[in-house]
Amino acid sequence: MAGEATDNATPLLVRPRQWWRNHCTPRSWTASLRLKTSLSSELSGAVGDLGTYIPIVLALTLVCNLDLSTTLIFTAIYNILTGLLFGIPMPVQPMKSIAAVAVSETPHLTVSQIAAAGICTAGTLFILGATGLMSFIYHWIPLPVVRGVQLSQGLSFAFSAIKYIRYDQDFSTTTSSKSTSPRSLLGLDGLVLALFCLLFLILTTGDGGVPEDDEAMLRTNPDAYNRLRIRRHRRLRILSAIPAALLVFLLGLILCFIRDPSIVHEIKLGPSKLHVLKITWEDWKTGFLRGAIPQIPLSVLNSVIAVCKLSTDLFPEMDVSATGVSVSVGLMNLVGCWFGAMPVCHGAGGLAGQYRFGGRTGASVVFLGLGKLLLGLVFGNYFVKIISQFPIGILGVLLLFAGIELAMASRDMNSKEESFVMLVCAAVSLTGSSAALGFVCGIVLFLLLKLRQMDCSTFRFFKAKSVSVSTEEEDPAPIRSSSSEIF
């Protein structure tokens, strides 16, 4: 698979000085924070992945007693460091499979078991990245299979987003997002509010791309076309300056206090005390079997391979290697999970969401990290009472745009064969509820199609070879003729 520089295949442990010069110097950090668009666009892009972050963090906190203050502080540090190192809006999101097992299965995973699952997953990704095996996997996985995983993940986000918008959700029950009754039409978390935010984001951000020129008008009336283009450019420039996603998120934050005014009177300031978790052998065993095993293939596919491919599509000028992303996921959790922080990874859906709402540089996630750090240090664990009142319909709107942006990455399939592999992979991933199962089916289908082509060519090769051999056996006359002349 294309999209990565040649030196990225070199194991990270062989070239630490080169990696350090490219990513860990003040000059590289300054380049990572240099704005490509407006400041408001970067601020808007910063909240582009909160549609998945908030519901999962809220569920883990309410059901599994996750330390929210510690999670906010560590994920804030991760956001700041990844923004400086990668120079793109690289997201930091929860490990979804571990979170789903922890919340939905009975008995629920304890905090120590969640940490053990995160550490096991992180150790696997760190070894794959540091040895260069992840780059090997990234280069050899067929593009249609990657697109199928991205399409299924994007549509899965979109389906969940529609549920968030249409139905009331209860994240404090035994399932991570239990749909209860249809959402009321009016109210502070009503359907009208969600639809208003949806229409506002569509009007301000459009489809997230650059509008195409009207070629017919250009040919027939160039003067009118130029006037239209100037007016359109002025209008779109004004709309793009509006931090749409940030305004929608701030609206939801204000509604938290309006829905439950007692929050203001009961606020307790200060972070929780950091402590190292005690993880027993039983915790390691349970965490690995129930949490890490289903999470590892998902992290390899969506947190590394899909992220690298999507970053190549969105930021072709940036050097984002599978080695660096894999090692980044490993190091984050090998440190934070010991203190009770939520296991995290980089996700293609989060990257698509932040890009969709204006994030173009590492400054976007640095701003998000500073905001998380402020909330974690000031409000601590009390912040869970605030976000528990956040309108779920608004989260659904943000998640919908992120999912659609991720799914649209699959639009570059140019042949029927590529589209066939992609759609089968996506269909199996969606119906089987497993990206790993869809990935395996996609690989098998891709190999079968290549084998079908290879079989035909190989058959023709052997047929031509057999004809050549038979011709030589039937016509040995020149040899006999020359022999008779000699004797």
C-alpha cells in the first residue's frame, strides 16, 4: 500500500536519533502548531471527536467507577504531545472494544482489569511498531480492505448517531448506549434542538469540501461567472470563519447547567489524588482474555492502519508512519493505565471528525488538550455530574458528521473489483459487529480474486510450455540430418 515514506519501514529502535530530530525539536513543534486556516476553524475542529469520547467516558465512569479526573489529565497530556509530534489533528479516543466489554458484559470489568486490558493491548502495539512489523503490515494490506473497514466504522458511527438523535439514551445502565423511548419533540434535549444544530452545521460547514465551479456558466457568460464566484467566495469565507462545532458544543455545555441548576451550588474543585493501581494476576488474566483479545485486532486496523491511510488522504504532505502511530498508542497506555486512566488509542473516526469541522494542524488537538487539562485540574471527578446533563441529541449530531466523513474516505475505489471487496468487507463488519471478522473476509476475498486471475495466466503458461515441448519431440529431423552428414 502506498502512502508512506521508505524510511518509515525501518524499525524505530534502529533510528531513534533520526526520529527525535524530526519530531521532538522546538522547530518541529513550531511547525506543528503553525495555523493553515483560521484560529476559529482549529478551535471548532478540536471538538470534532467528542461525539464518541463523552458517551464512552461517561459510561465507564458511572458503571465501572473510572477516575474521570485522572482520565481527563492523562488524555489532555496525550492530546498535547500528539499534536506536537504528528502535526495533524491526531485524535485520542477510548478503546471501544474494551469499553464495550467493561460496561455491557456481566460481571463488569473493574478498573484494574480495564487497565490490564489496556496495558496488554498497548504492549502488543508497541512491539509491532518498534520492530517495524506494523509498517510491514501497513504496506501489504490491500487498499479495498482498509476502505471496507473505514466504511463500516463510519456507517456504524452514523447509525449510533441517528439513535442518539431519535431516542433517549441511558448510559448509566448495563449497556453503553441503551435506547429507551423516542426523544420528545421539544425540551432542552429535544428533537427540535438536535435538528436545529444539524441544520446549523450543514449551513455553516456544507459537505466539508471545496465547492465546484459552474463550468457551464464559465463557458457561456464569463463575466457573470466571475461575479458569482466572487460573491460565493465572500459568503463561504464568512461561513468558514464561524467555529460551528465549537458553538454547538458550548451550547450543550450551557444547557447542562440549565437542565440541572443544582450543579452550580454543589461544585467541588480540585483534581483527585493520583495513585498506582494494584493489578493482581487474576486481573491480568481477565483483562487479557475479555478485553485485550477483542481489542488488539481493532486497534491494529482502525487505530493504526486506517488512521495512517486516512492521514495520507487528508494530509499528503505530512509524514505519518504506521511505526510512529503504533508506538504512540503503546506508550500512552503503558504509562497512563497504571494510574487508572482510560485505555486510549488513535481513531480514524476522530481524525475524520476533527478534519470535518476545521482541524488542519496539531494546534487543534493541543487546544483540546489544554481544555481537558483545565477541566481535570479544576473540576476533577465532579465534572461527571456536569457532562451527565449534556444533551445527547447534540452529541449525536457531532458523531453523525464524523461518521459520514470517515465513510466518504472510501469513495476512491475506481474499479468494480475494488468496490466489491470493499463492500463485502464493510457488510461483514457491520452485520458481524466485528471489524476483525470483516477484515479477514476481505483479505480472503481479495486473495481469491487475485488467485482467479493468476490461475488463468498460469494455465496459459503451462499450456504454452507443453506445446513447445511436444513440438521439439515430434521434429528432431535437423539433428538426425546433421548426424548422418557427419558419419
